[in-house]
Amino acid sequence: MRFAHAIERTVVLPIRSNDPDPMLRALASLFFYTRFFTRFSRVGLRQRQRDWQAYPERLDGQTWLITGASGGIGAAIARIAHARGARVLAAARSGDKLASLVRAADTKMVPLQVDFSSISDTRRLVQDLSARNERIDVLVNNVGVLLDRFELTAEGLETSFVTNLLSHFVLTEGLHAAARFAHGAAVINMSSGGMYGSPLRLAEMAANNGQDYDGMAAYAMHKRAQVELTRAWNRRWQGSPRGYAMHPGWADTAGVQTALPWFRATLRTQLRSSEDSADTALWLGTTRPSPASAGGIWLDRVLDPEHAFALTRKATPTADDLYAFLASKSASVRENAK
Ligand SMILES: NC(=O)c1ccc[n+]([C@@H]2O[C@H](COP(=O)([O-])OP(=O)(O)OC[C@H]3O[C@@H](n4cnc5c(N)ncnc54)[C@H](OP(=O)(O)O)[C@@H]3O)[C@@H](O)[C@H]2O)c1
């Protein structure tokens, strides 16, 4: 036990600590990916698929809003939900990619061009959806990026923080405040197994200092924060909408090809398809199990624990601290914009 703890402290900590020693970082990555290989790769999917039960998949009459819907896992969720009868509001940045998504579909696939690295643009989306009187049955907060360089948005915030977390907060809170969710709706937050390597730290999360920037560590922390934010929302919402944090496993998408080329080259034959990784979101959005009070993160229709290492368990900051932090960050953009 003490040995395992020592491994965690010496090997896992550097994943998020921007350790300048390349050997330690390489060792950390090796430990991390070996630890989770079976569960997150196609191997884990095949194992869990054996226990899956058939469920009524039709989604006629429902409206699904999916962010980051023009490529990868988001596009797979959008296509499958549409094929099952849902009206799909597909939100992404590139007009060309959205055009190719809707080309093969009927009018129930609605493209929404929005840049989720912009709080103003995310707010505009909320206003547009409210003006159109949309009722959302399922929101999938799927958009997410892993950047290798520090970038500030025009609103003065770190780009991946806004894309991966703050825009989800602004979109979901905005829709909730405008009473846009249907009764018993589902809000699905697309986290990542990367969150197993990171505790929640508010001060580091929205790094505005490029010197210490580590895109992988920032990403892992945003993904941890999505899990905590789900807890905060479920406490506030008391059953409607229902919030879920999920993890798609490792999928061979354009995002992975660009952000983690070495990872993709090494594990390519064991990565899932986007459709494989879309399954849990489709299942959650359709079956909507009661959220567990203890939280957890869904993968392949199974609720897994939120922590794999002792060092990520922290009494503070709490989910409510995170909620207040995000509310204050989004308000700061409002003030700056005046
Ligand atoms: N793939 C994996 O193995 C894996 C593992 C764990 C977690 N995840 C998570 O799953 C989610 C989807 O991942 P993916 O691999 O499918 O990603 P992806 O291939 O990079 O696709 C991302 C989608 O998001 C859109 N997007 C990116 N930035 C945007 C912005 N600022 N505004 C609006 N849309 C934006 C992209 O469209 P545009 O080009 O139009 O911007 C694209 O449609 C992410 O949250 C990711 O962290 C993925």
C-alpha cells in the first residue's frame, strides 16, 4: 500500500505539475496509460458490452442540443440521435463542417454556428434558443480541446478553460435560467479519463500566465471540474434536469490525432470509433438513470468511481466553491463587456 502511494506521488503527480524533467513526465504518462489501458481502449468496451441490455432507442419528439457536434464524438452522437428520430441542434464553430453534417440529413438536423471559446457567443446562442422557444430534452456539453500552447481569448481568458468548462457553465446556466429544459431533461457533461490524474484546484484552473502553462494539466483539471460541476448542478436542480458526467474512452478522432499524435500512433489499433464512444451519451440521454448522490463518472453504461488515486481526493475546493468560481468568472466577462 505504501509502495502504491509512493508510486502515485512520484509518478502521477508530474502529470499535472508541469515537471520540467522529461524522463519523469514520460514515466508519468507510461504509468497513467498502462493503468487505464484495458478500461479505456476497445478492450474495455468489448468487456462491458457483454452485459448491455437492449433499450427503447427511439427519440421521436425529443430535441437534443449537442456542442462540438461537427466532428468526432459529437458528430457521432448527433448523427445517431438524428437517425433515432430526435431533432438535433448541432452546435460547432466551422460553418463548412456543419454544412457537411447537415447535408446528408433532413431538416431535423439544425446547424448552429457558435464559438464556445467566446462567452459572448455562447450567451448569444442561449438568447437565440430562447427567442426560438426551444425546449431541450438532452444537452450534451461535448465541446472540448487540448491545446499545446497558451492562448488568451479576446475576452481575456485562457482558451481551453473557456471551451472545456466556462462555456458549458454559461450555456447550461443560461438555458436553465430561461426555463429552456423540458421536465426531466438530461445534461450530459463529456469529461475524460484524464481527470483521474488531477485534483481540483481553482487557482490553477483558469491559468492566465502563459509561462507555467501545461495544456495537458489544464485539460485534466477542466475535466475533473466537469465532474464536480455535475455534482453542484444535481444538488441545485433536485432531479430536473438530471446531470451526468461521462467519459468516452479513447476514440480515434481528429482531436486526438492533432493533440496527441504520439498517443494515437502507439494505440491506434486499440482506439474506439467515434460511434463506440458516443454510446454512453446516447444511452444516458435516452434512459436517464437517477443521478447517484455520491456522484461518479459513466463509461460504457457503468458508473465508475470519480477517483483512482488518493492524491486527487481533496476536501476543498468543494463543488459549490467551483460553482461560485465559475459564476464569478462568467460575470467578469459581462462586466468587461460593458
Ligand atoms: N477522443 C477521445 O479519445 C476523448 C477522450 C476523452 C475525452 N474526450 C472528450 O470528448 C469530447 C469530444 O472529443 P473529440 O475527440 O470528438 O474532439 P474533436 O475530434 O476535436 O472534435 C471537437 C468538435 O468540437 C468543435 N469545436 C472545437 N472547438 C470549438 C469551439 N471553440 N467552438 C465550437 N466548436 C468547437 C469542433 O468543430 P470545429 O472545428 O467546427 O470547431 C469539433 O466538432 C471532448 O470534450 C474531449 O475532451 C475525447
